[in-house]
Amino acid sequence: MIVCVCHGVSDREIKTAIKNGASSVADLSASLGVGTCCGCCRETCADMVAEHACSGGGCSSILKAFPAFAPTPVAA
């Protein structure tokens, strides 16, 4: 699936870049050009970075960087 329409970057290319060490949208922008034109793909790219970090057990660092993603406690 194409994530960045402006630069024709697919989800596979983004996942490969993340596996090869890209750990932020800024890293993806530098290597693939995503998010440097209209910016509509930036949120999806951020989600993909966070998803990869969480799959490796790094969720706590992602939640510190993006507190909006932290689960909201439910009052008893």
C-alpha cells in the first residue's frame, strides 16, 4: 500500500527502513522523503514507528515520547 502519495513510498519501504534503524518520522523523512511535501502521511509513519518499537518491547519509551498514546485509566 502506498503511504506517501507525494513520493510514492509504500508501507513495505517504510517497514524496511524502520527495520534498518529508522526510529522516528524524521529518520524516515531523511531516508525516504516521507512527510516532506503535503505531510498527510506523517501520522501513519509515526504509527508504524511506534508499532515497531512496541513489538520489540520498547513501548515504555514510545509512551514517554508520545503520551497521547498512553492508555487512559478507567475509574472504578
